[in-house]
Amino acid sequence: MTPSPLFCSLLSTTLLVSTLAGFVRADNWPQWRGPRGDGISTETNLPARWSTTENIAWSLPLPGMGGSTPIVWGSRLFLTSADSQGDLWLLCISTEGKEVWRRKLGNDRFRHRMAHEGNGASPSPSTDGKHVWAFVGSGDFACFDFDGQEVWKFNAQERYGKFQIQYGMHTTPLLYGERLYLQLLHSGGAHVIALDKNSGETVWQVERKSDAVAECEQSYASPVVWHKGDQAYLITHGCDYAIAHRLDNGAEIWRLGDLNPKNGYNRTLRFVASPVAGADLIVVPTAKRGPVVGVKPSASGMIRAGSPGEQWRMPKNTPDVPSPLLYDGLVYLCREDGTLICLDAQSGKELYAESLHKQRYRASPVYADGKIYLTARDGVISVVKAGPKFELLAVNRMNDDISASPAIAGGRIYLRGFKALYAIEQHK
């Protein structure tokens, strides 16, 4: 039987929408670690080499420093920034490099602490293409539409308790489905919170119990979601443990321990790097040259060193601040001194450990177009060929301080420095 014209029209429309939806998912960078929360982009034709004049589409001066990664949706970029007065702003910038609007979020009372490293503009915003959400170190959390109209706003310190954390609250909330997930782990309390993204109201809040003490009570890491098919759960990181939670009520599924063993307890082991969750492996870093653990997503209950829930455990040489990258059966770990370690994801076996540009590294590595981009604090970006053998493709210098991770979208790499935002693309 020949299909009706109406059926053909509907089918064509459905296919077009599906195609566009797939394109949008691949093309945007909607939150800190990209479309799937793993630092991976499907963009191609990206440059390996650039300079302050070569392969630069534009640069835009910023009102002040910040460590938040810019996010990208369509023709809009969003990022937070402090200014010289310590005020914290959400900026909307066009992909042509022009500021569209800015909205004040709060004031950074921590701006004099570790001022050379970061401030209240360290958490990254997120977007679903209709609204943008921004959280800053002052505890102010707000939702705006793409025209800059405020939808809701509240202060997390007023709602959940005053932050007691040495260098300020730097965690980035996670957008997943209809909710935002927030971990507030500090000496004044430890809670995991789910918010309705449309109203900002608390859906659930659970206490995250731990026997951590001293600085170990404080976490600068961000939550991630593991998902495979129709299965998903939340992972929070800090206070000596990585913990998996049910998405519907925050109940604990598993808890990874022996990250700060009691027989040699380090009272300053605060976690900064966040886990990365692949479909078949979750990679959990620690801090200060401690262990890295490969966790099986099927794990449950308490997981100790050598437990069945572990895929492998590397006893030392974790990244201290950059989060791991997991791609194509390999794990990439960028240590804070610029050592790049590559592991086999299945076994945890080290394939290489090579030294990059010698500097501090704060940004997390990202993958795109067969390349790993690794950003040093002094603005030097090393580009390494993805794969089990080390091959350095290029070293690029931006003449700016950079602690933010790169964002990749629309055929461009966006780098956020303390002075400016840069759009990098392959010139034809």
C-alpha cells in the first residue's frame, strides 16, 4: 500500500528533527565536561596549532578572572566572571565574539584567598538550550532564559547552611534530565541535593555521612552521572569517599573507600579532581599523588581495595586537580606537574608516562578530532595524538593565565583565560 502524503510529510519531519537533534547534541558544549559529561567532543577539523595571531577567530576581553569553563549552545556562549570589585557575573556572548548581556549573581568574599588560582567564578554554568543555570562561590544560584530574564534565584548558604571551606566553594552543579544535582561537602555539613531545574525547589536532600576529619571534610570536586541504556546513577566525590546515589531519592548504592587509608591518614587530602564515568568503567582520582581506582559500574555496597567492585587500582600518581579522561579504551591522567599518564582502561596497566610543558595544570584534558588538548596554568596548551603511544603534535602559547578547561563546539575550541575569551578554529 502506498503511504499517504500526510504520513510521508510526518515521517520526513520526524527524520529531520531527529537528525537536527543528533547534530545539536554533537555540536554543543552544554556544561563543564561537554555533551556527555566526559570531556569528549565529536567535532572534527580542529587545529592542532595556533598562536595569538594564527587560527584565532576572535578574542574578547573579560571583566576579570575566573576558572569556569564556557558553555556553548547554538550561537550563544555563557560563562561566569568576577570583576575588580569582586562582583560575580553571568555573561552571555555571541559566537561572533560580542557580549549580548550580563547579569550580576553575587559578590566573591573569597577573592583574596588563593587569588592567583581561583575565585567565586570557578563553577561552570550549564544549559539545556532554553535556560542557563549558574552557581558561584558566594552560594548564589540562578536560572535565566536566553534573553537574560531571571527565572529563579536563591542563595545556597541561606538555604542549606553557611559554607566552611578553606578556598571557597568551587563545585559545579550537574544538569541531568529535569534536575540539577549539587554536592555541598564542607566542614559545616555534607549534603547531596537534587533541585527541580524549572523552579529551583529542592526535590530531595540527603546527608552524606563520612568519618573524614580536618581538611578532608572539604571537597572541591563536582558530581557526575553514570549512565548506560536506561540505567543511571549519581556519583559524588569527597570526604575520603566516592559514593553512588540513586537519582530518585539520593539513597546510597555503593561507597568506594581506602582512598585515604587510616593507617597513614592524610588530614589535608581534599579532593579537587572529579571522577569520569564511561559506560563500562568509572575512573576515580584522589589527590596528592594518591591512588586512582577503576570501578565497575555494577558495584554495590562498600568497596575496599581489592574488592570485587574494583576493576583495578593504581596505588599512586593521581592527578591532583585535572579530572581524568576516558576514551576508546584508554585512560588519560594529567598530573599537576604536566606528566601525562596513559593507562589501559581494562587492566589499569600503564602504557606511558611522558612529561609535557613543565608548569602547574588546573584544567582538565579534553578529546576531539583524534587529539588530546592539555592546558597549563600559564596558557600553554599541549596537543597530543590520542592512542596508546605518546606523540606530541604541537605546543601553543596564549600569553594568558588559564585554569578553565577548554570547550569545543561548532568547529571551534574556546579557551577562557583570566584576561580574555578566545575562539580558535582551523582557517582554510
